[in-house]
Amino acid sequence: MNAGAIGAVVRWLTSIVGGLLAALTVIALYFTSVLIGTARKRGELAPKVEAIGLGAVTNFFDTLGIGSFAPSTAWMKLRKLAPDSYFPAILNSGHALPTVTEALVFITLVRVDPTLLIACIVASCLGAWVGEPIVQRSPVRLVQAVVGVALLVGALLFTLKNLDSGLPAYHWQLGSFAINTPAIAATHILPAGGAALSLPTSLLIVAVIAHFIMGILMMFGIGLYAPSLIVLSLLGLNPIAAFPIMMGSCAFLMPISSVRFVRSERIDLRIVIGMALGGIPAVLLAAFVVKQMDLVTLRWLVVIVVLYASALLLRSALVGERRRSTAAAAPTPT
């Protein structure tokens, strides 16, 4: 390699994009080594086939903008792949490497204030670091309740996204049975955002605090993309400029926080490895091959499934609380 090529590599590594992606690669490699080593010790190195399919489907559509946490949670709940208390650890660990892949593919040019970008990434990672042990020590019913509410919020955001730009009239025909729905005008409920690529100090502090909180909530299985986009848009940032902040925050915080998740007891590493194996090629397929899909119809289907899974989780949390209250009220035998 000649001096010119070496110089170009050094300049890229010392740029914002190059430095972020180089650091992300190192973190991902470390997380992978911890995941494989822990799975080998526990005899959970062989992935579940169903988890491979789950990771492929959810990360494929995550790359296209659907999101992966809510559909994954719904499927795991409906299929009873793991105990409810395992969901936060599986979601963050299983989707970590596919999310890193998304970042490596898409964060090639950062059109945003570097201070804002790095500050939000660091804040979200600190929030995740604080939130992970809270999740691990939380009662099962609390995890069920938080994840159930998160699914309700996800269903609401999917609905608002579909209604934001309006819906055309639909006609379904099944034999002699037909359903017609009228067109719906654009609601423009979600914030459109501004044109700024940076924020003044006061608003930057607000964004940093918000991403710290989002990092904590992410550990419970509440996705960061939609809340981050909404907050940054409300603060006046250009939505396009918000993309590297959302992507970078998730890509960094997930493998960092998941190192402790992987070593915890509330996790099934066979599902985690399966989701990673299916998710990484699915991200590449969605990014480089698929150009357009009917995501509106898909979002409505996701809303239905997510609402049902949310109802199951909230019911489990409520039943668990009632049982605990009944047991506490029962007389102690003498």
C-alpha cells in the first residue's frame, strides 16, 4: 500500500463517519465474541430455526422502516418462544448485529452537527447502561406491563404513520363479498420537522436528556427510532439529519448493553443467535435489492398482531398482580 492510500485511510478513520464506523466495528466484534463464548459454555450455540426466520423477516422490514422490536415481541408472545421476562434481553441482543449492519450500510455521510450526533449517541448508551440492570432486577409482571404498553405505543405510531399522508380508497372482493373503504385525507399529525442541521445549546441539552431516557426504555424493549425522530423533529431538526442520530444511537447502545444481557440468566441464546443469523443477510437484501414495497398494508397487519400481543402481555401482568395480592391476603396457616 503506497503512502497516498495510507493517508486516505488515516483521513477516513479520523473523520466523524470513519471514526464512528471503525469504533462500531470493534464493538460489534467484541459483542460477537462474548455471545459465541457464552453460548458455547451454556450449550446454546445451535440457533433455533424459527428464530432465524423471525430475525430475517423483522430485520428485513426494519431496514425498510417498519421496525423490529414490536413485531418480534408480538411473534415471541404468540408463539411462546421464551418467557415474557426474557423479551428485553432477546430483543436487544438478537437485533444488535443486524442493527450494526444497518448502520455500516447507511451511515456513509453525516449531514448533522457532530456535537449533537456524538452527544446523543453517548447519552443513549449511558441510558442503556443504567437501564439494563434495572430490567434484570425488575419483577416479571413489571416487564410484562412495560413491554405491553410499549406495544400499544408502537401500534399507535404505526397507525399515525399510515394516516399522516392519507390513505387511498380500497376495494376488496372475495367472491360475492366486497368491502369498500373511503379515501382518508392526510392528517399531518406527526411533526414535519425543521430544516436545521444543528440545535442551540438549550435544545441540544433537551435532546441529550431525551436520548438518555430513550436508552433506558430501550432496555425494556421500547424501540428508539420513532421516539427519537419525533423528539428531534419537534426540536426543529431536519428529519433527514435525525437519521444518523437514531441509527447511531441504536447501533452503539445495543451491542454495548447486550454484553451484560448475554451473560444474564433471563435470555435464550439460541434465539439470539438465530435472530442475528437471519437478520444480517436480510438487512443486506432490503438495502441493496428491494427498492419499494407496499408498507402501508403491512403496517396495518403489524398493528393488528401487535395489539393482540399487547393485550396478552398486559393480561399476564394483571393476572400475576391479582395472584400476588390474593396470596398476600390469604391467612397464614398456624
